[in-house]
Amino acid sequence: MQKEYSLSELLDLPDSEQQSLGVAHTLREILQQPRTWRHTYQKVLSLAKPIETFLRSAGPVDVYLVGAGTSDYIGKSVCALLQSEWARTVQAIPSTDLLTNMPDHVIPNRDYLWISFSRSGDSSEGVAVLESALDAYPRIKHLIVTCNQQGKMARAFQGRENVFSIVLDDAVNDRGLAMTSSFSNMVIVAQALAHFRNLNDYGPTVETLAAAAKPALPVVASTCERLVKEGFSKVCFLGTGPLKGAAIESALKVLELTGGRVFSFAESFLGLRHGPLSAIDGDTLVIGFLSADARRAAFEQDLIQEICEKGLTSKCCTVSTVNADKADKNVIFFNLEKRISDLYLPPLYVLVGQFLGLFASLREGLKPDEPSPQGAITRVVSHVTIH
């Protein structure tokens, strides 16, 4: 039988045993996030003048948020915030779609700003999309956000007038297969960019996120550890608006870290009734990312209640920043020093998916740092033939 570990037990293991168990990287990368969010904000703040100059030079443009997999879900988590703050049309479009269908997404003689997100900066598709766009559509402005200063995205496009790069600290260039701190830190960058006209305005928000996350880490970990012990074969993450982006990313974390042995999916609360509710059964864990907005949360609570009344599953957990029943063991509560909107909550809520994936991976006898023993997926998708 696979030994079960608590967070404190994992942390107490010698480095050699953490490496043998396959948690040396992923565990550290999850836990470091509150600290790294502050550092990432300071990094963006240090680039305030050139960022503002570049973005103002782009003018009134349509904005595409570009990435693949987790990097695409960054875009989905920040799209509404950027659209609200910039008063521009903002869309998250996977780089995998742009690679095969770029002409379908580019209207001739229209100005665009593409913001590309990539942990490694070496993804075959991401690099090829940038190269193709620069060649075929020289009017497009490109802002690159990456965590790897040695990656091709950080090096190959330097010196171009229509390209600006933000390279984050090496600490958030996750060594584990699954993106954890790289995801949340690139989300922090995008949230900061929403306030590029006065980056100081964003400072209190990132501080609120970090201050709420740090004390919550052991609580989130222990709840996820217990949920894994209680057992499930499927996980459904629910979220509304930007929190749906966090839900999609959380579902991917569980899927990746368990090598696909735990089936996971994500949907909006209201969207679940339109077909996907049929997938909820007694062995499905439902995790609802509740909105900080009272009206939205009312819709969401109605859906959770419906699941319970229909007896579809008794395995339900909600995540909230307001009006939470702190005595309920199936409620994860993030205590914010000041109330902030859903637009900024994805870095907090995704911690649940990360920890759930970690403990579920260990339950399956896998190594979270390398959870794909047959090599089905790899840390960098770099073997794609570009046609």
C-alpha cells in the first residue's frame, strides 16, 4: 500500500528522500508562490517606464493573449481584467490554434498587440507562432512574458522595435513537469500590466493576495490531503468568469500530476447544467470556486445545492473569500485583508488544484515532479514538426 504523507511529513523528509519521492521541485514551487508574487510585482515595477512606453506605442489595438495549455489558461484567467482596465477587445487564443489557423484570426490592416506567455520560451508552437507572425504580419506588436532567460523567446527576438520581453526570475522557471509558480507569477504579471498607467495602484492587491496565501497554505494542503484520502476517481472544478480560468488550470493540474489516472474537468457553474452535470456521480469530487460577488455566488450556491438535493455526489468542497462557514471542513477560506474582486483571485484559488494534484499523484504511486513515466507528456513541448 502506498504510504500517505502530510505536508509537514513531506517537508521533514531529507532532500534525498524528497527527490526519491519526486516532490523536491513541485512541493517547493507550490509553497514559494506568495513570496515570488511580491518579487514578480517588483520586477514589473522596475520596468514601469519601458512597459508604459511600449504599450502606449501600440495604440488602440485588439489584444490577443497567446499560450498553450497552462499558458493559455493564464490568458483565460486575466482576459476580463485586461479588457476592463484597457477598454479594448481582449481574447485568449491558444498558440496551437494560431499555428494552424493564423489567417483566420488576423484581420488585414488591423493593429494588434499579442501577449505571449511561456514558462520555458522553447515550446515549438509558441516560437513558431511568433516567427510566423513577425514575418507575415509585421504590424503586430508582441509582448513576451517568460520564465526562462535562456529560452528562445527571451533571446531570439531581442532588438526588434515591435517586441518587448519580460523575463521573470529563474526561481519561477518551475523544474517540475507541471507549471505551478510559473502559472501564478505570469498571472501576476498580466494583472500588473492591466495597471501599466500607474503600476503602484496594483501594489496593495498583490500584497493582499500574498498575505492571504501564506497562512492558508497548510490549511489548503491538509484539506486536499484529506479529500484524497477519502477517495475519488473524478474531479470537477467549477468557476465563473476569471475563476473558470483558474478552474480549467486546476483540472489540468490534477490530470497531469496523476498521469491521467484521475479524470478531471472544468466548467462554469451555470454551464454545468447544460450536459456536463451528467458526468457527476458518487465518486466525483466537486470543487466550487465561489465568487466574491454576492449575486454570482447566489447562482453558484444554487448549483451546489442542486447537486446535493439530487444525490449526485456527497463529495463537495467550496473555496471562498467571503461569507464562508469556517467550521465546515469542506470549505476552504482565504482571509483577505481587503476585499478584492474575482478578477484578481485566480492565483489564490489555483493553489487548491495544485495541492490536490500533488497529493493525488502520491496516492497513485507517481512522482509529482515527473508524473508521466511513459513520457506521454514532457516539461517542454519541443518535438512538434512545424509544417
